[in-house]
Amino acid sequence: MTVIPFRFNGFRAGFFEYVSSATPNYLTVNNVETHSKNNMGTVEIKSQDPFQIPLIQFQLFNEHDDDLSRMVQNLQYVRKLLNRKPLSKYIEEEVSPGSNVTSTADLEEHVRKNAWGHHGCCSAKMGSSADKMAVVDSKGRVRNIKNLRIIDISIFPIAMGWFPTLPIYLASEKLADDIATHYGR
């Protein structure tokens, strides 16, 4: 959970311009699921053109994880917290999802419609050749495809908590060293 002193709807186009002119006296409680067990998203190449953006499907809230129920529980907890003194005296109204949205089914629907992700990972898992879900080996080489490596967040086998910058840097440095060693540099 992150508390932000302006209206926050996710990192979208124009985000930084919006923040610089943000409305005062607004509080956003950002419900963040930092340790999702969901690794069922996909990345699909739609063209041989390397500049064509791939189709990325996060597959949020599938039947194999409990992320949705945890998000709803977190939302219910935040409501209880903000409706108690001393915080309640600072809250005029709940804008999203709105105080009229109370049933578990309605809260689940709200989360489904409004959840977003920006740290897509696990779509090209790194692992041993015995692991049928592993797409790349420990040197980032794509199995069964010559001269292709993947060096980004997609190689991580599980979703990391919070911001993954450091683990990505570490993996990138290690794999860059492997490539340099392979080519004798």
C-alpha cells in the first residue's frame, strides 16, 4: 500500500505534467500487490518487424492465484483505516470505487476494471533444460533458437516485490559479461 498526496490513476501518458498541476487536498491510497503468484501472462510477436510493438497480456487475476481476493481485502482494510479517527476527519468522500460499492462481487469488479501493471515479468522464464516452462538458459539464450538472447525482466521466474530495477541491472550486467566472454572481449 502506498499513500500519495494527489489523485493517482497509474503511470499513463502525461503523468508527469499532471502531477505538476495536481489538485491539492487529495489523497490516493494505491493498493499494490507486490508478490503476485501470477506468471501466466504472455508476450506475442505480431510481426517480423522488430519495431512492431508486441501484444502483451498480463492475464491479471486468473483462477490459479489469489491476487484478486488479496486486493479486495486490502481495499476493505484501507476503508476501515480511513473511516476511523483521527484519519476520518480528513476524508470528505471516497471517489473510487465509491462508498456505495460494498459487496465483495462489486469490489472484485472494480479491481478487475481498474487494476494495471507496469512490471510485466515471467513471460520468458530462465531455468534448467528440465523445466518445461523455462524459455532461456542461464546465459539468456533462447532455447532452440540460434543467436537470440533475452535480457530483461521477462526472464525472472517469479514476480519480484516492488520496483525491480536493481535485480534487472544485476541480471543485465551478468548476461552482458557472458556475451562479452563468449565473443572474447
